[in-house]
Amino acid sequence: MTSSGIDITGVGAVSGYGWGTTSLWDGLASGKAAATLHHDHERPGQNPVWLATVPAGGEDSDGTSRFGRALRGAAREAIDDALARGWRPGRRVGLVHAVVLGEVDEWRNFYLRDDGRRRVRDYLTLMPSTPVSQLMQEYSFHGPAMNVSAMCASGNAGMITAKMWLDTGFVDDVVFVATDLSLTPENVEHFVKLGVGVVDVEPQDGCRPFQEGSQGFGMGEAATAFVLTGRSSGSYARMLGGSMSHDAFHATSIDPDLTQVRQCFDDALADAGAAPHQVRYLNAHGPGTAQCDAAETAMLETVLRSEAQVYSIKPLTGHCQGAASAIETAAAILGFAHGLVPAAPRVADGHPLLLDGFTAAEAGLTVKSSLGMGGHNSVVVFAPA
């Protein structure tokens, strides 16, 4: 028997496909990757690379920062969506923001273009607290507001934090946002050097989670937002529970015995009051790397007893780093509304439980796993509304 959980009643998204959840859903439905070829005009002679960057957009009043525009754009869409579904903000609305690398473009400009000199007002825009505080001010929200960071698992960490706040009565509602617009040439180059980023081939050729021939992941950007509450009648989904753990093993590699990963899956199901046979889909971290795919395959076959089917959208959106699990959760939640599972098309021989493209949804729970670099394990359990 599952627990009652917390409602997710508003969704907003900015991705490589464009601004808004409609752009995200239509892009995923196309089965084609969001990435396009980019040339490094600062370093002539470099080969172009495939990147799923967020395109220009947003409100002029939000300033020139791509990061700030995307954060506030996704949050506004989620809040407007929730209000249209009947949500009315409570007295204490909190804000949780998941971020790993904030304002990368602007910090880069600060050092390389501005030589470390800016007006104080412009310097303050670099602080991770500034866009969060501006959003709170825009809506007169007075609950707690903070940033959380757990590498690629930051989105799940934010969702779990939001649910903890709501479960304890610390707040009445939570706006959760995850933002990562960090694809500067330097960051891309170092993920390639780590042997996990693949930018020299089309994304679906290089990134093949749970399939033969996968080389790693393409790089993506995203900002994703949700309104979570216990007081809504117009929700997309319910977050039933979740868990996090840490391998305490290595700066990049997963502990090969998978003890902590397995415990995290078990604890998340227990927190949700769910049994393995109730899980119909594993929305995987699925970066297409050998270590992560092997770890999640083991969880699919042992903890979930090969009763669930698995999918990953990273071949389509790219790996959105600190916003990865959040954009992947948004895809699953939009799928609940459409009665579809937004899986990426298969391109090679793969695991027999791997879905092939958009698939009619069947009854059951969705487990969202995210394994952040450095040993950050996270699992969240969702049910359709």
C-alpha cells in the first residue's frame, strides 16, 4: 500500500528544445535530440561540437544573464500552471533551488572580459542567492529559500528536501527549481577529458543508454520548476517518497559492490510505502556510461526484479548536470498527463526491458534514479495523480 505523498501541481521547463513545457514535450515526441552543432568562435580551428544549449529567450526585465532568465522563466511557468489548476499559495511558500554551477557565463565574463571589475549592483547578480531572492520578492513568498547541490543528483535532492519541508509542516507549499546553464567551452572540454562527455558525434550515435556501442553522454542545459503542495486538487502526480545515500568511495567512480546504491533503492521504496512489484517504470539516470548503466541494470534486475521497464531521455535532452534529474522528472510527469512514457528511441541492441520511443503508459509507479558523480545516490518514487 503506497503512502499519500505530496502533489506536484505545476510544471515549468526551459531546455535545449526551447522555452516552455510544450517545447520540451514536442521535442521529446519528435524522437530527435535537442543538440545542434556549435562552433567555438573564441578558438578558431576547433572542431564544432554537439550541445543541447538553452536558446535565447526570457524576459528582458530579468537582465542579461541566461542563467537568471531561465531560472525565473521556468519558475513562472510552473507557478502560473499551478494557479490555473486551482492552487492558492499558503502563508509560507518555500523555495528550493538545485544548482551545481551557477552563473557560469557571467563569472567567465567577470574574469575574462571585465578583468574582475564591475559595479556592485552587477557583481551581486553573480551570487547564487540573487535570482532566488528576486523570485521570492516577485511573488511575495516568505518561506525559507535555499540552494541545494548534489552533483547530477541535485534535482532529486531538491525534490526530497521539498517533501521533507512539507511533511513536517515547515511550509505550506514549495516552489522547486533546478537550473544548469554551464556549457562553456572549458566545462565541456573537461567532461570530454574525463572520458564521459561525447560531443564529436550526433548525440544518439554516442549516447545509447542500456544499448551496445554507447560512448557516454551528450551535454545539455535546462531549467525546470515544480510547485509541490499538500493542498491541491489539480495535480499531475504525487511524490510518494525518496532516499539519498553516498558511496564514500571515489571522486568520480561508483563503488563496484553497489551496496549503497541498492540500499538507496530499498529505502526509497520503503519511504514511499511501495513494493517492487508496484513499480512499472524506471526513469533512469541512464547517461550511457558503462559504470552507471551497469549499476542501474543491476537495480532493475535485482531490487525491481525485472518487473519494470527502463528508459532514459539523456540521448534527447543531453546530460543537464545539476538539472538532469529534474528535467527527466518533468518529462515523466508530463507523460502522466499524456498517458505516455517519453522514452528515447532505441538505436542498437540493448536490454530487453528497455523501452523504444514513446510508449502507452500502463498502471504503476515510476521510480526516478539519479547517480551523481562522486557517489551521490538518489531515488524518488512517483505515482500518477
